[in-house]
Amino acid sequence: MRITPRIAFAFVFVSCASVIALALYLQEHDGLEPCPMCILQRYAFILIGVVALAGAIQGPKGLALKVYGALVVMLSVAGGGVAMRHSWLQHFPPKVETCGADLDFLMGNFPLSQALPKVFAGTGSCSTVDWTLIGLSIPEWAIVWFATFAALAIWMAFFRRPQ
């Protein structure tokens, strides 16, 4: 079976929806409250899922396929960057543990230029590892998924031979 752009984008959409569903399950059922970096990663997964859903519905070719692919890659790089910083904070926690403000408070009370550095500075809650699967924490799994989406989008949009 040949993998078409429609199938690839559908796979990305279903994967993003599954990741968000797992995050919500862990939050509601297991009581794992997301830190500001977790929320940013969720936003990245949601945006990638929306782009992928549009790509799955349209089944783009030519320039449109390259645009969809580039959007998925850019969002994956952004989400992956947040996930890498989050993972780094988990491996090298800050010397002073603080409870820090949540994302809604930061975005509502500070201009974006001041809120984002505070988010990336991390908090005590960002540095704790509350859940793992085969030795990887949540942000490490996010890195795996973001890299998978970026690689698939690059291959689909720029290297795959059209039918």
C-alpha cells in the first residue's frame, strides 16, 4: 500500500488526538497537573493536529502539500524545543524549587515578551518526573512524537515521489 499525503496527515491527526487524550486522562484520572511547559506542548500538539486534519481532508498536492508539510515541521520544531527544555529541567532541576505561576496567570498579567521567559525558566513543578513509560518521561515522549511528525512531514512534502 502506498502512503498518500491524506493517509500520512490522518495518521498525524489521530496521533495528536491520542497524545492529547492521554494527557487529559493523566490529568483527570491520575491527578497529574500540567506545568506551563506541558501546556505549551499541548498547544503545539493541538495546532499540529488541526493542520494535519486540514491536510487529511484536502489531500494536498504540489505547493499546498509543501505548505502543510512546512507548517507541521515548524510547529513540531517549536513544540520539540519546549519539550527539550522541559526534559533538560527534569534532568538538571533548578537549585531553588518554586511553585511558580501557571500559564494563564503569566499570560494574563504580563506582556508576551515577559511571560515567555518566565515560562521557559521553569518551575519546581516542571522539574519533577511524575510519570514514565519505558524509562521516558512525558516531555521525552513529546520529543519522540514531535520528531516523528517533523520527519514524516519532511518526507511527505519534500522527498516522496508523487504518484
